[in-house]
Amino acid sequence: MSLLKSKKQPPEPKLKERILTNQKPPETIIGLTEKEVTLRIQEHKVNRQEKNLGRSVLQIIKDNSFNLFNLINLLLALLLIFTGHLKNSFFFFVAVVNTCIGIYQEIRAKQTVDKLSILAQTHVVALRNQAFVSISQEEIVLDDVLFVETGDQILADSIVLSSEGLELDESLLTGEADSVEKKVENQVMSGSFVTAGSGYIKVTAVGEDNYVNTLTKEAKSEKKAPSELMRILNTLIKFLTIAIVPIGLLLFYSQYQTTHSFNSALLSMTASMISMIPEGLILLTSVAFAVGAANLAKKRTLIQSMPCIETLARVDTICLDKTGTITDGSLTLKEILPIKEQLDFTQILAEMMHTLPDTNATAQAIRCAYPLEQKKWTSEEMVPFSSFRKWSGATFTDHGTFILGAPEFVLSTIEPLLQQQIVLHSQKGYRVMLLAHTTETLNGPELPKQLDPYALLIIEDSIRENAVDTFSYFAKEDVTLKVISGDNPLTVSTIAQNAGILGAKNYVDLSTIPEDADLKQLVEEKTVFGRVTPAQKRSLIRALKENNHTTCMTGDGVNDVLALKEADVSVAMASGSDASRAVADVVLLDSDFSAMIHVLKEGRRVINNIERVASMYLVKTIYTILLSILFIFVNMHYPFEPIQLSPINSFTIGIPSFFLALAPNYHRVKGDFLHNILRISVPAALTVVTSIIILQLANQNFALGTDITSTMCVLLTGFTGFHVLIRVSDPLTVRRKQMVVLLFIAFISTFLLFGNFFELSSLLNRSVFFYLPLALGIRSIFNYISVIVAYLVHFFETTTWFTHHKKH
């Protein structure tokens, strides 16, 4: 029999909101006065935290300006200037301009992200002048009295003044996931978070004196290993740091022995060393990440860990909770199915919700349906809801104890008829709660043994309007969705099916799975996981990672924190708990899962474009290293002077890389980053080296002249660069075609109009018979070498040795 068929009503305000509105603190709890707060601020007893994990403006300028490569560039430029080669130091001016552009873009991106970080800052309820006020975490002062409830993170070491079933998870500090009950005068440490109940705490330490002296940094730290991209770039930098100086000095010695000219040897060494440095790549990588974070900030998505942008691009499995992701988080008490007749469920539920400090969506839905008009019962004991227990309860004088929770967690044995009703409503996608009664008095967070079922509460979830379209997008992009929820698996499965999640019929009840079970096969076979504890959520994520999946976990509650920390990248809803936001890499400020489409796209754009740009820059680095080593051992003049490299570096790499690094590019990231760039850069570099060797041999046999040979080398190297540019610009849109054509015209113009400035000779002579066939054949040489390199890469990728060492 249905006792209630309510329409969807606005949610009941959370406990914090009610406290702030009522402004009635307990008489026994006394907070600071305004004068005392001011005094502590003057004494610097304030809970100052690091503003954000991003680099400061000064750090951005310092990191991009004062590094080893720029120091080498500066020294080489000064050396050229002091030896009278002012024009050949032009490369340093170009490097300075590029650095300034990069710094400007990164600072502008940082400002956008910082504005959003302020909006996402954690606030707490403090008792000051015997009135409740909302303050930011950095406004907390020593001895402040704070109110905390389920989902809050403890932001400063404190002592408990009052506890209403207060329980804390201290896993961020101890590694233990079990909740710890906190009573009056117990210590609570910064870095822990409230899993159940509420209470008042008094701050005993602030700022650096906290047990976790930098809470924000602790919670938002880059907990994962360095990204693949940054690992490769760091390896490249280390190699070049070791190799560049000795190679340059050896080339100088070799060229001096060949030409017997200090100036000529100096120019050769400088040309070699500046070409080995891929400084534009390092600069553009940091700019691309920063701009990516800024683009997401404009869509009200806060990136709290820069490397996660790359990880997001590689995500192939997204694990999501039902509440707040598939559904919009609002619940409606649809009806009550009585098991015991002639009971006033209105009074029972109203008294329970008035006594319990629960602030979850279920409690709010019941409060909304049954507001307490007048308190009639006296409460003796209560146990607030916890995602670990999945029930809450209260003991009332002369009325006994009432328990409300998930049926299978409340009753050890469920009668068949009752089980049929539970299954029937679960199949319809409803959340089913059981109200039970006992004459026993609650004694801590232990469930009474003798419980009589009184009624089933049927609660309705609302599926998000854009859920179907969002999940359809991920399906098309080959991103697997897994639903991990604490609710009944049948209910979750039905809702997931209605939302269009593929494979949602395949569900499992994890309460029936042993804790020590191997989940690696289970996570592949099933899509929906119900009755999952917080520790099991973490185990599921871990199993997916062991199966070589790149995982993303989304959540909004304290029960998601362990899984969020375990995932390769974690996403929290801003409307969720402070704890989930603190540990997440990404925060969706509008709490709308559809924003994940923008997050995935932006991650792919950044990585795909860095891959493009890296291919272009590494061509120069690779062929320069090969040529430098070659010309150390051969008695030939090095083919380039520093000024001659400017047209190549500017028109085939520098200018187009800025456009390509920030262009739309949302294709799925495929393959290994290093191998992807080597497939282009190595063939191109070998093409350059082959062309230059042929031209050097032609010079020796036909006495073309050093100037003519160098000019031909510049021309053919530029042509190879344009072949690389065309390949990495695929697909060639109209704008990209226009860019390539304009840059090619500019490149040719340097020969025709500015040859003297760039030390380029006229090629309108017999040299045309040498460079023209090579120019026409460069594409074929490039393609043939590309096929060979691709075959070799595939061979190494499939060898047992390579596969084994890559995994380890």
C-alpha cells in the first residue's frame, strides 16, 4: 500500500546552510570575538596555504628565461658578437622573442586558471562573536571554533569540542581506510575528512604548524608518476645536457684542423650547438599545457594538476558513480510500502531526520517529504549514516530504536516476499531503503541483532538531461564506462541502461565478492558494480590499472576519495564533498559530467599537437647531432653558419609550431609518444643528412664552392622541413594550406631578396643540376626511409625483450 506519492520537491538545505541561516550556536560552545581574531591575524597565527600548485609569474619567467639552453645561446651569441660576427648572433634575438611570446601566453593562461581557483576555494563555518560565519580556509586563525559535517576536510589540527556521531577517515595520513570515531577532547588532524556525523572543533595549529603543514599541496599533490611526455622530454634534456658541449668542442677542433680558421670553426660550432637545442619544444610544451588548462577554466573546469591533461588524453576507461553523474543528485521519496500496518511513519521519519545529522541526498529527500512540525520524542543515542556501514539509526525513549539503510546491510536474512518487492522496484530503477525497529538501545556503530522490518522506502533518482548524449559520445570515442556505486546493483544497472551506457546489463553485487578476490577478470566482464565499499572502489581501479587501462575516476562523496587517489586521473564535482575536491586532479565547477567531453577533447588536443611540434623540432636536433658527429671525423667544411639556419628554423619550425600547438585536434591518442614522433623525425633527419652528404661529395668532385654548397644545403634542408610540416599538418585544411604556402613563399624570398643578409649565394648557375634533382627526389627519399623506420619500430615493438622492458 502506498502512503506517499510525492512530487519532486526542492532539496532540503544542507546542515551547514541551515546553521548559517539560523545563527543559533549552542550555549556551551564559545567562539572567538572579532578582537581576538584581529589580534591573531596581527600575530600571523593564520592558516595560510599555498595559493595554488601552478608556477608563480616569477617562476614562469625564471624557468623559461634562465635555463641551461638559454645560457648556452647567450654565451654563443656573446662570443660571436665579441669576435665581430654580429649578424650571426641573430638567432639569439629570435630565441628571446619566442621566449617572451611563450611567457606572455603562459602568464595569461595562469591568470585565467587562478580566477577559477578562487571560486573553487574551500570554505568553512566558523563561530565568531557567537554567530556563524562562512570563511575561506586561509582565514582560519588559531583557536577558531569550526563546525564540520560529513564530507568536510579537516583544514587545521584541532580538538573536538562537541560530537554528534563524528567519524573521520585518516587514510591520507595513516594509509588506513577505516573510519575512526571521535569524541570530545579527541585530536583531529589536518588532512583527514569527516565520513559520518558532525561536530564542533577548536583549531590548535595553523599554517606550517599543522601535522600536514601544507594541506592543499598534500591533497592535490601530483600523486602519479611523471607523464610519458614529460618523461621523454626530461630524458632528451638530460642527454643533450651531457652531449651538447663535448660535441660542440670536438666539432670546433675538427673544423679548425680542416679550415685553419678560428672564425670559421667558431661559426660551425655555434651553428651545430644552437641547432641541437630544441628549446622551442620545451617552451611550447609548457605553453600548450597552460593554455589547455586556461581553455578548460573558461568552461568552468579547474585543472589542479598540469600533467593530468596528458593523462586525460590517454584515458580509455572512465569509472563513475551513479549519483551526481548519471543522475543529477536530486532524490524524491516516491512512496512508502508498509510491512507493519497502523504505524505513523510520518512521525517516525520526521523524528529520525531531526535527530540524525545526515546530509546525504536520501536524508534530504526524506526531510523534504516529512518536515518535523513539533518534536515529540526524546532521543537517547544515534548513529549517523556512513558509506562504510550503509545505515543510520536513532534510539528514542519509550519508542525503541529505528534503523534506516540498505536492506541487505540492515537484515542478515530477507524473507522471500520482501525480497521480491525489493527486486521489483530495483528493476524499475528505484532506490529501495528499509526502515527497521528494535527494542535494543544503540551502542556505538554496531547494528542491533534483533531487527523487525517496518517499511520499504521507494526513492526515485532523476537522470541528467544530457546523460544519454554524453555517454553516447564516449562510446563513439572507444572510451569504456564502468559504473561503481554503493547502491543496489539492479537499481544501478536499470538507471545505467536508461542512460544509454553500453553493457549496463552486466552487473555484479560486490557485497557477495570476498575482499581478497582477484578482480582483474571481473572488471573486464562487468560494467555495473553495486554495493561497493570505498575500499572496493579503490581495488576495482587498481585492477583496471593492472590490466593496462588508463583510468579516470569521477566522484563527489567521501566514499570516492580512496578511488580518486588511486586512479590515473581523478575528477570531482564541485557540489560534492571538500575531501573529494581536495584529492581530485580536475574539478567540474558546474558539477555536470557532460563537461568531461571538453576535458577529454582538450587533453587530446594538447597531446596530439605536442606530438606534431615535437616531430618538427626533433628533426633539427637529430640531423644536427648526426652531422656534427660526422663532420668531427671527415675533412669537410660544416655546411651551416648560424645566420643560415634562421630561415629554416623560422619558416619550417618556429612560426608554424605556434599555430599547430594551439590548433583544434581531437583525434584519439594512439600509439607510443616517442615512437610516433620518431616515425616522422628520424626519416626526415636521415633525408637531410643524405642530401647534405651528396652535396658535399658533389662539391669535392666538381668544385662547386663552399658558399654554393652551404646555400644548397640550406635550400634542401628547408624543403625537407616543409615535407615534415605538410605531414604533421594533416588533415590539410584550407587555413593550413594557406599557412604552408605563405611560409614557403617567405622561405624562397630569403634566397631571392635577402640572400646577402643570410649569407646565401645565388643558385641560378650550374648548381641547379645538383640541387634540383635532389629537391624533386626529397619526397621519395623521405617516404622510402619512413617505410624502413616504420618497419624497424614495429619490429622492436613486437619483440619480447622490448615488451618486457617497457612494462618494467
